[in-house]
Amino acid sequence: MNRYRIVHVTRYEYEAPVVHAHHLGHLRPRGLDGQKLVSSDVKVEPAPVNTSRFADYFGNVCDEVEILSAHDLLEVTASSVVEVSGSDFDPNSAPVMSWDDLARRMRDDPYFLSVREYCFESPLIRFHPQLASYAKATFSPGRPLVGAVLELNQRIFDEFTYDATVSDVSTPLTQVLREKRGVCQDFAQVAIGCLRSLGLASRYVSGYLETLPPQGRPRLIGADASHAWASVYVPYHGWLDFDPTNAVLPSERHVTLAHGRDFSDASPLRGVVLGGGAQSLSVSVDVRRDV
């Protein structure tokens, strides 16, 4: 088990004063099997006049704040302590079910009703023939689900280039797929779009990746920043996370913040402001392991 202290600082600077702001954050790690939230605190400057904390539709912990004092700088600092033991999933002992059999059952069997919503389009992940075509190169008829997902995870890692300069939250997945460049958020959503195009249930996961690599190991892409990966529903097991940015199955080095249909359901911080004009955003994340 790893114990982490995480500090996530978000700063918005505005060219003119903001007179009214309303923000929603997913900044407190979830309590999950294999992950225990020890403590969490979210501080906002300037101080909000109204605050609330609640669980959203997906079970994510949300902080909602309203700020009425004029400001040209907003700073949100989330500090958390979390213990992660990771998943004990063994791909070699995964349920032997073909992906196409599962897709048929996902459509027709009431047993899968609770996860069927993750088979459909969402605001940032739309169906497109290019996604289905890319997926079918791996998902041949009758192939076991888990083996195909692991190959898709590796293919995206091998064929796509991490480049933070070419995309943002509004970049269409078809562009990411065509240029094969983007960031972890893009790669996760490409994987999700591929799986959903086949009728499988897949969801988006936001979180963190440990900052310091193990001794003698290369630094993993995504350290010192928010990270994102994908998850697929496996019958008789549950949700299986996979990280196409690094071609791994998340374990005790990944910390889960939130999950949803896509980035729009799990973004660390978003909001609406009155005033402000042009704005600049900076994010600093420190994930430090307690020894």
C-alpha cells in the first residue's frame, strides 16, 4: 500500500475584475476498493460567500462555491492524503467472454442495465465510423474481451504521441485519431469511444499519477499534472481501469479523483464568471509518497 500527500493548486488570472463567480470542483479523491481517503481540504481565495459539498450522480465528491467579491485572481488549493493498495486483477484469470457476446448481452440482458448508460454517446465522445474502424483492427469476432482491451491499450500507447500543444477539451476525437497526437485526456476518450462504438460499456476516470518514479525506472508521462485513463466493464469482475497513455493497468501509483461519461463529468474545476475578460490558467500538482 502507498500513502500519498497530494497538493493540487489551480490559478485563474483575469485581465479585468470578476464580480460574480460560481465554480464546481472534483478535487477530493474517491473512497474505493483499493483506495482510502484519509483527509482532504479545499481552500478558495478570495473566500466564497456560499459553499456546499455533495456527491454527484456518479458518486464523485463535489465542492461548489460562489464568490461575490471582485477579484482578478482565483486560487483553489486542494490538499489530500490518500492510501492506495491498487487492484488485484489478474488478466490471466479474467472471465473468458468474447467482446461481441458481451456487447449482445449488454444490449439485451437486464443484468447489465446499471452500466448500459456507458455504452452511449456523451457530450465529448460521439460515435464515428473512424472510431469503430480503429477498434475493429483489435476486436476481431469472438476474441476474449480482456485480451482485446489490453491490446487496444498498448496500440494507443505505441501509435499516438503525447503532445500538450495540439489539443484542448474541445478538440474532436476524429482529429486526435487522425493526427495521433494529444494528451492523456484525449487518449482515454479515444479508447472509450472505440469501446462504445462496439456496444461495450466504458467510462472516463480522472486522477493523479505518482510524481516520483521507482528507483531506476523512467518517469511516466502525466506526472506533476492531473491524469486521466479509461475503464471498461468486465462481467463478474466489475470495472477494469486501463491507462493508454502509459500502456499499464493502474495500480497503487494511480489515485482516482472522479469518473463519469467523459471529461465534462469529471473535470477537476470548472465554472461560470461574470466579467474577467481574457484569462490565463496555471495548474500545479504535487504527488508525494509518504515513506
